[in-house]
Amino acid sequence: MDEPTFRTIIEPFRIHSVEPIRMTTAAERADRIAGASYNLFQLHADDVLIDLLTDSGTGAMSRDQWAAIQRGDESYAGSPSYFVFRDAVRDLFDFDHVIPVHQGRAAERILFSVLGGPGRVVPNNTHFDTTRANVEATGAEAVDLVIAEGRDPASHHPFKGNMDLDALDALLTARGADVPCVFVTITNNSGGGQPVSLENLRGVRELCDKLGKPLFLDACRFAENAWFIREREAGQGERDVVDIVRDIAALADGMTMSAKKDPMGNIGGWLALDDPDLAQECRNALILTEGFPTYGGLAGRDLEALAQGLKETVQHDYLRYRITSTAYLGEALQKAGIPVLSPIGGHAVYIDARALLPHLDPLQYPGQAVAVALYEIGGVRSCEIGTVMFGRRPDGTEAPAPMDLVRLAIPRRTYTQSHMDYVIEVCQRLAERAHRLPGYRIVEEPNALRHFTARFEPVH
Ligand SMILES: Cc1ncc(COP(=O)(O)O)c(C=O)c1O
């Protein structure tokens, strides 16, 4: 008999343990967000109904991950759990040195403390906020070289995360001596969760080889990126995602990793690389702040959970569900006439707040206005990825970011389709009142990563 096909792609799991959501009223929410100075990061999470602030560390672990936690060995040095973790990483990313860290930004800080410094320049398709901040904290310059389509919210390019190879070539030719390494972020989070093609990665590799520069991956969402390659890149459709991931890894010299994303951890990360001297310098830096190189700031049980998570994240049933359920939300918003970045990304749907609120100037933070309104209307917490996050330059001046987006990030295996149907309704209400939403001004901000702690005021 032919395999029957069905329109509905189900969650490929049953719910094993539940966490209650506390219902709130509109009046409560108005009070809470004012009390948080209109900064969504300052809310108490139990005042949030559906938390789409981030997909980082917020996923549900599996039964087998919880079981693996029981196997955690907490030896300070040489824990067996480290070797289980290292082998699981190497099974996908075959780098000689695998250095655990407590989360992705620790890997960034350590690597750039060795490779960065004044006068240096680091190209990336799009630096994530912590990556940019860690490059800049050393006095180096962070340059984003994503293709032009990657900056156009309406473009339908299948690999909008691709690096602009001509621009990279030009930078390497003009300033080769200042470039310590080239980075590619997969998927491109700040550019809308958009994938990078294998072909583009090969092109980046060739340019790196021309000048002898190491290529590093910021690989948080490598499995989602590999699934998009399987779905969209010529000749990849029949391949196992594991083989695609290995091909990606083989093109690079190293990686930084936040294991709070595709590896299904609630905490964790790693730095992996081939260069033994660089690895040694990084280990020395690691010991100073993170811990001994076989635990790097994590518990042995965390390392076990990540090793198991790495096996689960490359399963096709999981990835099909993951990418389809993100598209379910995005396509429903498109049908409702809400401008969203297309194609829909892997881990999140990005509302184009600049297009939705044309009455606001980017320096009145349209993304912040949408994010606050989503919370006030329905208790949905999202994240501004725009002028608040990227508008402040290292010299303290301010300029509009390339896009003003609001990210609805979907935690892995956490919410069901009815939660998403609720989010769709909240977004529809938002669209109805979009023309009336006020802009915001910042009344207090730190020098770096201001979006986490800045205080805002509505401008009526
Ligand atoms: C692309 C990218 N790089 C780096 C990071 C930093 O990772 P962490 O939050 O674990 O420090 C993130 C986190 O969201 C990310 O999305």
C-alpha cells in the first residue's frame, strides 16, 4: 500500500510533564510593563502567558535527556561525561579540540580575547548582538557582509543568510592583514533566522584559503540550517541531515556554539577548533573564568544532556515538525496582512515593525512599540531586533538599524499548535490598532547591549 500523506504535521512527541501558565488580565499587564520601564527583559516570567522572547535555553528536554542527567559524573577533571559530550560533538563537527563553556558568549569572549584587538576587523554574514559586543569589547571592528537580499524583508531568496562573497573578497583584499578570522552564522539569527547554503559556505572557504584565514562557524542553529539545505539546495533533497552537517563542519576551522539552541540544552556551549596553539591559548583563558577544560563552567550532567540533545536535534521527524510549525505561525500572520520577514526563518517569525508602523521613525523604535503592544494585548513576550538592539554605535551616537524587526522565537518542543493559534489572534488585534501605537524614547541605557536593561518611556 502507498504511504498515506496527511496535511497536518503533528508534534512528534507526547507531553510528559507540564508547567502551568498563569493567566493575566489586560490591566495587570499594563501595570507590569510600565513597572518594567517598557523593557520586556525586565518582566517577571510568570507575568508572561506565551514566552517567545527567545528560543535559547527555553526548550523542553526529552525523557532521554533527563535520563542522561542521571549519568552525569561531577569529577572536577577528566569526567567521563566530558568524553561523552566531546564524542557527540565530534560525531557532527570533527574538530580536534572541543572546549565546553557555559554558553555561547563565553566561547566568543575567549576566542576574541585571543584573536581580536584594536585595528582588527572580523567579517560575518550578520554578527549576533553578543558576538558583535565581544568583538567590539576588544577594540576590534565587527563588519556585517550578508547579501543584499538578506537586508530586504520582502525578498524571497532561499538562502538569505548567505555571505556577500564579493564584499568579503573586497574586505580581505583591502584589509587582509587586519582580519584574524572569518565568521559565518548559521542560521543567520539577526538577519531573520535565514539559512546559508553549502555552495555559499564553499565560496567563503575558497576566499579564506586565498588569504590563509581561518573560517569559524557561529553554529547555534546548525540542524535547522542543514534542514533548509536539504529542502532548498539543488542535489541535497535525499541526503541525511547528519551528512549535511558534517559537510558544513568540514568546510570550517572551528566554531563557537550556544548549546541552548539546536543541541536542546537549557544551558551550555562550546568552542571547537583544529589549531592546537590557538586551542591552548583559549584553554588558558577558559581556566581563568570558566573552569577546567573538561567542564568549562558546566556540570557533568549538563554535558550528558547536551550529548543526548545532539542526537535528537538531527532527527528528520523533529526537524520537519520544527520548521513546519514555525512556518505555520509565519504564514498565518502573512494571511492576516501582517508584514513578516520572508521566507519564514527556522526558529522564529520576524514581524517587520518598520513596515507595520510607518508613522514611526526608526529612532522612535517601532520594534519596541510592537513588542510592548503584543505583551499588553495578549501577554505574548517577543524581542525587538532593530534600532534598540543595534542602533547605538561604540562612540555613543545612534543611527537606525538596517531593519526594525520583532522576533517571535519559538522554544523547541514547548508550545502546541493551540498556543500558536492564540499568538496569531493576538497579532491580529495588534494589526488592527497598529496605526495608533506610540513610539518610545530611551530614558536610561548602558554603553553596551543596551536592549537588556535600558528603560523606556512611550512618546504620546
Ligand atoms: C547566532 C547566535 N550567536 C550567539 C549567541 C549567544 O549565545 P548565548 O546566549 O548562549 O551566550 C546567540 C544567542 O542567542 C545566537 O543566536
